[in-house]
Amino acid sequence: MKYLVVFEKTENSYGAYVPDLSGCVAAASSHEEVCLLIQEAIDLHLQDLQAQGLPVPPPNSVAQHFE
């Protein structure tokens, strides 16, 4: 499954979250690091849901840029 990840740059750091996986977030000092951490967070989040016998939400979010 492919989940949409939203990245946000702040003055001092980078954040990332997955709209379809509530609470699945990461933060780091670089974009490269936050990419690694959010992938890890997604993997752990899905493992935790499965371990608890909870349903894994399907990827539903989409993104589009407008000017």
C-alpha cells in the first residue's frame, strides 16, 4: 500500500504526517532524516494495528497543487 505523506518545513525543522493513519507523525532537523523516520513510523504504526487486531485503514488521501 502507498500512503500519502505530507511534509512541512518550519524555521528550524521538518515535519511529516500521514493523513490516513491518525497519529502517524515524524519530525527531524533535515528532510532526508524526516523521510527515513516517517517510513519507520508508518511501518511501526501498521504493525501495531495488526498486533492489536485492528483494521488497517486503506490509503484514501490524494494531493494536488494549485496556483
